[in-house]
Amino acid sequence: MGIFYSNNDLVGIDVGASAVRLVQLKKSGGNPSLVAFGSAQLPPNIAQSDSKLDQQKVAEIIKRLVKSSNVSTKFVNTSLPGSTVFSTIIALPPMSQADLAQAVRYQAEQNIPLKIDDVKIDWQIVRENPITKEKAVMIIAAPRAKTQKVMELFEMADLDVVCLETSSIAIARALSVPSEPLIMVLNLGASATEITIIENGIVSHVRNLPIGGTALTRVISRELGLDNTQAEQFKMRFGLSQDKLEGQVYKTIKPLIENIIDEIQRSIKYYNNQFGGDVKKILLTGGTARLPEIISCFKSELNIEVVYGNAWGKINFQPSLSEKLNETNFEFACAVGLAMGEA
Ligand SMILES: Nc1ncnc2c1ncn2[C@@H]1O[C@H](COP(=O)(O)OP(=O)(O)OP(=O)(O)O)[C@@H](O)[C@H]1O
Ligand SMILES: [Mg+2]
């Protein structure tokens, strides 16, 4: 631990497909307090690229963002996108803590379609039957090549990664509230949509779909014969409105939105069959949650309460910042959750 490192300073950095977001928090008695936040756009297709040159560009952007945000610590928490990890829930009979670790490894070998030596395994008990002591355990397997890539990226940016977790866990930390025992969070990003079911604050089911805002723009551009910039503007302006522009944009993106809705329904049904309990509320986050009329569309298709998540809901900040923070609400849940995590 370096001399500049204060255990009370926590920094989360979310490297998304479209931008990097940084949040620095300070632990205080109750909710953590905001110290700094900032973001920087990324040129298209470089975040996910495996080329060294692209990674250097991303590292440079992270470095500049850290500097311009006046962050003084080198120690940061970051996340792996859901698309790079494999997760599953297994049921285990009652056993000692020591046997549990072995059983998890064995089950991981059986249930994960990747070579066990090529992945890093993380797990957590999701639920325990108070009478039979049977446990539901979530196993998360991250390919070593992917974790290594993240470590190298941050090394290039002169930073040390203290904690690497999945984006769904970070987002759950920022958005879940104890009074809502069973909720779903939809993170509608640029490259992907992440469906997460959270029971009593614990991530209990994750699905990742390779459909995000970029795919919506692409289909608008193709179907309506617009260039990328125009298609992006049409998406943001008309979204899922059935009246504006005679519903042309709506009709174009509807099949992709229906795919997402089908997967939401499948996840809800699966969860109900496996574990009981009905998801009664969906929180939307991610830039694509800004799509006009998304709430009314999801509500009418799903018959469930659908609301926007509040990324800054658990953070103390100066009231004068509230307008500025509000503007970032859709994009910052992951970085906030990362910064809230234990360093
Ligand atoms: N007003 C809007 N209406 C519709 N889409 C929008 C709007 N504003 C931003 N978006 C879309 O949000 C997406 C970016 O969202 P976000 O910042 O959450 O993604 P990301 O975190 O960079 O990507 P990912 O999570 O997939 O790695 C882009 O596709 C952008 O076009
Ligand atoms: Mg994202």
C-alpha cells in the first residue's frame, strides 16, 4: 500500500464500449461522499479491440481522465463486461466451508464450457435454505486472457487494479435498495444489454445480450438509408414513438427491442421456475435507456413496473451538483458501484 493511498478514497473506473467513466468516493459515516467524477468518450471499436495499439489509446484516455479529474490515488476498482464472463447458479447440499470451495471447483468444471485452467473462478452463496442448509451458489468464470487484458490496460495507464468484478455486480451495488427484495436491472449500453436479477441485494441471475445502442443505430441507418450520424440523431429523437415520423424509427428498431423483451420474459420465467418469486419491478440504466418512450413500451409489453434507476441515489453530494449529476444518471451506475465496492 503506497503512502498516497488512503483507505477512505475509492475510485471506480468503468471502461464501456462508448466511453470511460470515473467516480471517486470517500467513505463517511453513512453513505459515501462524492469526491470527483468524470468521463471521456472512446473512438468506436477500440475498447473491445485486442490490438495493442488500440489498448494504448484507451490507456492514454484513462490516464488523461484520471489527471483531469484530480484523482490522487493509483488504486482503482474496475469491471469486466458481462459479455466476457460466464456465470451459472448451482445447488449444493449442506457441507462445511472447506468442502464448499472444492465442490464449487468441481461444479465449475462440470458446468462451465471453458477449460478450468483457462479461467478465473469467483463464487458467492446466493441463498441458503434455513432448514435443509442447501445452498444456491453463483459461480462466475472469467477467461484469464480477458482478466489479463484488463490488468495490462490499467498498468499502461499507470494504475493498480485493487478489485476486478463484473459490471452487473457493480451496478447492483449502486442501484438496489433493501426495500425491494426482488428486482431486475436492465443495463442498456452501446454494445450489449445486461439483464440482472437481484434478490435482497445479491445478484442472482445474469444474462447478456449482444444488442445495444450501436445495433439500434446500425439498423436505422440500413433500413432508412441514413448515415451513422443521422441514424444516431433519429434514434435519440424519435426512439420508440409510434406517432413521430409515422413510427418509422419505431418499426425499424422494434424487432431488436422485441428480442430484448423476449429475453427479459425468459429470465423472469426461468427465475420463477427455479427459485420462486416474481420480479415486480425493472430498473433501467445505461445510455440506451434514454430511448424516447422506452418506459411505456416496456410497461405495456411486460405488464411490470418499469422505472429509471438512480445511479447517485446512495451517494452524498453537494446540492449544487445535482443538476450535473442528473445529466449523467444513465451512464454512471457501474462506475458508482465500483467506487462503492471495498478497496
Ligand atoms: N437519447 C438517447 N436515446 C437513445 N440512445 C441513446 C441516447 N443517448 C445515448 N444513447 C445511446 O447509449 C449508448 C451508450 O450507452 P452507455 O454509455 O451506457 O454504453 P457503454 O457503457 O459505453 O457501452 P457498453 O455498456 O455496451 O460497454 C450509445 O449507443 C448511445 O447511442
Ligand atoms: Mg456500460
